[in-house]
Amino acid sequence: MSRAAGRRPVLAVGGHVVFEGRTWQVVGLQGQQVRLIDEQGTVATLLANYLFAADDFALVGTSVATPVPQWGLFATVPLREQERALAWQRHIREVETGQPAAAGRGQAPRPEYDPATRTLAQREQAKAEELTAIGFGTVARTTVQRMRLSYRAKGLWGLVDHRTTRTHSRTGRSDERVVAAVLEAMRRQHGRSKGTVKGLRQLTAQILDQTHGPGTLKVPPPATFYRLVNALADPNERPGTPARTAGSPARPYSPTRVLRPGEQVMLDTTRLDVLAVFANGTTGRPELTIALDVASRSILAAVLRPAGTKAVDAALLLAEMATPHPMRPGWPGILVLSRAPAPYELLLDADARLQGAAARPVVVPETVVVDRGRVFVSEAFLAAAESLGISVQPAPPRQPAAKGPVERTFGSINSLLCQHIAGHTGSDPTRRGPRAETEAMWTVGQLQDLLDQWITTEWQNRPHEGLRHPTMPATALSPNEMWGALLGTCGHVPLPLTRADYIELLPVRWKPITDRGIRIDHRTYDHHTLNPHRGQPSGITAQNGRWEVHHNPHDHRQVWVRLPDGQFTAVPWIHADHVHQPFGDDLWQHLKTTVERRGTR
């Protein structure tokens, strides 16, 4: 180790260092590796960065290097104090090295500061006399010594007069006993109905009298007390302010960082700002439930429902995001997955059904973030998530910012799509047109088709300001581009669901197989494959011999029954040949109610 004048310490072969509480000698340096040996002969080879980063690392026989100037803090100091600190720096360097700041290389030091002929104490005394003569005030040698040691320890920041950098307490000069009384008063009010600051001041006066005796301490004047309460109280729980609502600013939180497609998917439900024609002829705003991939901002799945979203709808959402999206007739060829900015060949090797699929991500999520609505905490949804190995993470209560990406996506759907559809209602009643109900012309199924096409053609290929690649930070990427970039870097290949997996996610009914087949809500399902099992128990004693039947509540044309071989068999509705489009519970209940009103079954 060596240290030239004015330079920082240098690690060299033959020097000694302190590491892990022991003294080591440097016996070799090769590239970034340092070879050490201690007094007991123990040999160690370390990376230089690891050695330098150790908490107890030190170079033996060298003084502490001058810290790097803290320019950020130094800029907060008043200008006059900055000039004074810089002047002290020049004088201290002359005391230590003999060279003034403006001296050129090789210039001889002044005689009174020559380290070869004058001791450090003599140089400090000479500098004290010089500073006194040039107007620094009365400067003693001990002052020069103190400033020099402070400069060695803290650098330029140590030369600043810290009386100019003091921070003021948020409670000012208030008596600590009064501050404690105010905090105790607010603690007693916590969890109760909100009162006024005046009431809190009276409670503080009572606490002061009880604690220190009547009249010992006085409550600050109203204006001073109000400032003290504002400094001590939680901004969301200050007396006299409105109660905090779900839309109020939430406490700061640390968002989860996601690096892989499907690592975190947010699910949420809202009503679209557009009117649809329901199956019973009425109009209303349908409910939209979406699954948003946080890493790529891709809409993995979107389901429209005419009425309240049910638990099975959320469960089917999990199945839809893990199933390839087929190309629709009339869609342009550019929307095929093979032409998307994604490793198509790699995905095709994982599942051949991606051949000809639409350019939308297919992901089995690792974690889904949901709110605490009963749909997302139901047994059907939790069972579906568990069957896929998905972790369900509830969002923090009363913190809308925790699900900011999906909330902003809903706003984008309403502003970019819904306002161009007949029956647009606006975001609130003041924006609704007088004839919005008469403009409604699309059914929920037709709106679903429009939404699917818009997601595939527009949303997935539209640059998103929140998507930036580290190598191209100035360019906003589209969800499909970000999906392809993440797949290429993390090597994650999603495995779509099989047909059996999809059926497993459908809701279950336990029904007997009778001579007429399987009856569900007065509908009969029958097929010749049921012949060997008619009137026979399933062997599942927990269900009294009934059979496991899965059904899709949005399409009653068929059900699936698990036969003794463990496989699902599709059983059609006996009137399926007369119904050529899917219909669900809403239309069935409407037809049933209409018939009952006529007094017949």
C-alpha cells in the first residue's frame, strides 16, 4: 500500500488489510481477485469488490481517505456559507500538503507551509495567523486543527457551519408535556366518531390537569394548537375533516415488481359505460370482468354478463386466459399469432393448438390479485385457482391504488371503445344523453364479439406509456411487443389448458342417471352412452350414489358427466337440435317466468 500526497490509499502487494476482524497481508493481485494470508497461514482468495464492501475493511497504516464531496447536501447550504467552506478547503490543503489550490505542478511551497522544514503544528499556527490577518476573525491554532480533522472525516460537508443546516421540529417550541397530552387525546379519539379540533383542545386541557395538576400547564392558544394538531395527526384522520372514503388517497405502499408474463394478474369487475339489449328485451349496462397481466398490460380474458357477475364467471375467466383465442371470420391476417412479435415457434412446440390462434397472450397465471368481493372469495373461484396452482392474493382494503393498472384499463376501455358504440351512457348521469336508451341496439353477445375484436386489433397492438424496455426506454411498447420481449428474456412458455382442464373448472351438479337421463332445472340431457349406467349408483357414498355432472351456465346445450373410467362424456340436451345458439340462465329464467304467467308449465 502506498499513498502519495493528496491521493487516496492504494491496495498493493505486501500491504496489510483488516477483514472479518483479522489482519491479512496482500500476497497477490490478479484481475479482480485479491489473494490474502493471515498470521496463522490461512490463505483466502476474494473478489476485490467483495473485499472493499466488507463492513470492517480497512487499509493498515494509511489515514482515512477524504470522502467524496456531498454536492447534493452542499447545494442546500446558503451561498455565503458555501464560499466560506470552499475557502477553508483551500487553506487546509495548503496546511497538509504545502501546495495552495491554485499552485501549478512542481511549484515550491511557501516557506511557512513547507512540510520538509515545518511540523504540522507549526503549519497550523502559521495558517491561524494568516486567516486572522486576512479577515477571518480571531482564528486559533486549535480552530485550524479542528477544521482539518473535520475535513478528513466528512470532507467538504465537515467545513460547513451546521447552524445553517439545522432542521426545525414539526412541533416547533411546544412543551414536550403538551405534545404528549395532544397525542394522548388523539389516541383516545381513535376509532370513535370524528369531532372538532375545539373538542380535542378541551380534552387535551383535561389530560394536562389530570397529569400535572390543575393550572400547572396551559393549553396553547387556538391557532398554535391547530398547527400542532396538523403536525401530529394522520392526514386522513384529522379532527374536523370528512371521513375517509374508498376514493380518498391511500397510504403509500410498495408495488410488486413483475418480470414475467403471468407472474401477477389482476382481476376486477365494473359496469361498462354503454347500454345493451338483454335477453328479456330490457336495456341495461352489462358487467365486464377482465384479467390484466401486469407485466405486459395484456388483457388476457374479458367476460361480459348482463346481470351480476357470479363466482362461476370468475372461475371461467381463469380458464379463458389459459385457452388459445381463435381467429374470428373477417379478422385481418395480421392478427394471427404467427405474425405477432413473440417466439411463435417456441410456443407452437409447447402446444399445437396455437396454430392459427389470434395474437393474444395465453398465460396460466402464477398469482391473481382480487378485491374482497364475494365473487372472488367464493368456494368456486378459490377451488378453480387451487386446481390450476394459482395463488390468490386479496388487495389491501380501501386502497384503490393497489389495483391501479386494472382500474386505468377500465377507463381506457370506456374512453377508447364504449364512446363509439351506440347506447353510450357517459361516465356519470350528467354526461348521459337524453335518448341513450333508444340508441341501444347491441346484445350482450354482440358486444362481447366487438370487445374481443377490439382487444385483439387495438389494445394489444397500441403503444402503452407504462411499457418501456430497458434497452429502449424512450419508446413505448404495445402489450404484444412487451409480451414477446419478456418471453424472450425470461424463457417462460405458457402451457394452455386441455379440454379436461377446462371442463374441470365448470360448476358441478350431483345428479342421478335415471331412465330419462339427467335432469337439471327441468331440462333433460340424454345420450346412448348413459345406457349402462341408468338407475345405477356412481359408487360415491358421500353423494349418495349420485353422478358428477359439470355444466356451463352460459350454454345449456350440453353437460359433461364423469363416468367410471374417470373421463368426461358430453351429454346433449334433448332439444339441442332446435336451438342453434348458446343461451344461459337469464334467457331460461325469462322463458320460464313468461310461461308461468300464462298459467301452464
